[in-house]
Amino acid sequence: MVQVIKKIGEQRYRESFGRHYEEFHVGDVYEHRPGRTITETENTWFTLLTMNTHPMHFDAEYAKASEFGRCIICSPFTVALMVGMSVTDVSQKAIANLGWGDIKMTHPVFAGDTLYAASEVLDKRESASRPGAGIVTVRTVGTNQDEKIVCTFTRTILIAKQGHSVEDKVGY
């Protein structure tokens, strides 16, 4: 987690998170911490919020008859959690998410699992249309407490350059 403490006045400080475009380097890997343990309640809430009606996510009796023998975590929840875990390292200074790709769910996630994530910088380039920004692509890998890979995806983000983020403009 990238954290910078800015002095904003006499005996007054403000924490700031994230990286500007210039601070990304191809090949760097950011381990996102802390991990996050998923509960059955959160999974049920997520399925209700997103109107996912598949009973594998909330009907324990139905799930008992599956190959897993119990409810599984809704896969979009896993992806959303991995994205959220990466924000302070990868996209806190983002102008926009440009896309996600190559999403793979490689191992089931269950209530009680603790997830961790890490993102590797795959590519970066100057924006052709926005001189105050660049485009960064990362690959995020999520693992559980047993170090089994549960989810992978790429994400492309428009990132502000130094002096061009909203934070820089409003003195946040």
C-alpha cells in the first residue's frame, strides 16, 4: 500500500495514497495487504445486490448436492474484492478504468477463505490524447490462505501524471 504523509500546515499532516503514472515501472509487483476474509453474509448480500439468482451462492441445501458440497462465493464478488484490494497501490490516482480482461476463476472460493492479491505492472505508455496522463496495464493475481490461485485478470487504467491528479489540483 503506497502511503505518503504530506505536511499541509504547522503541526498538521495528511495521508495520501496511490501512485502517479511516473511511479509505475514494468515488472514491478505490488503485494496488496491486508488480506480479507470473506463471510457468508457478505456473499449473500452481494448476490442480492447484483440480483444473482444462482442457488450455489445462497442455498446451502442445493449446494450440498454439488461437487463442492457447500455454497461458493459469487465470482464477481471475488473480482471486485481483488480490484478493491489493489486500489491504494494501483488506481488511487486513476482518472478512469479503461477495461478488464482475461478474467479467470481458477479455484473455488468459500465463506471463511482469506484472500490476498498482488499486481504486476505489464505495460505503461503515455496517453496520446491526454498529456497529463498515462495508461498502465497490470495483471492481478488473487490467492487464498493456502496460496492457491483463485482469480487472475488484467486491468488497464488511465493514471494521472504528477501535478495532474484531482488530489494535486484541489490540494486534497
